[in-house]
Amino acid sequence: MGKFLGTNSSNAAMHIALIICGLLLLIIIIDMFHSYYINSNINMELINLIIPVVTLSLGYIFGKGSQT
């Protein structure tokens, strides 16, 4: 796991945010494929709950700068 995320413990929160972001996007993709295969509507309530969390996490990841 250290080779994938790095061993610098100061970036742990950023790595956790990245993992959560990836998992939430995976849930949306699985829901979209599931809706397509059973010919039903996409669960927009789920997407409306997840997308703000993903954008907040991405904002944290890319907005976290070094304090010099």
C-alpha cells in the first residue's frame, strides 16, 4: 500500500480523500450500468448525494498546497 499511496504520513488525509472519491465514483458507475441493464431510470437521488462529496474531496485534494 505504501508504494501506491506513498509513505509520507502528512499526506494521509489527502490519500484517504482520494480513495473515498474513487469509491464513490465507482458506486455511481455501477449504478449506471445496473440501471442500463435492467432498463430502469438512473437513481438521480444517489448521484445528487455523491457528486457534491466528490467535488468537495477533489477541491480539498487539489487545493491543499504546501505551506512555505
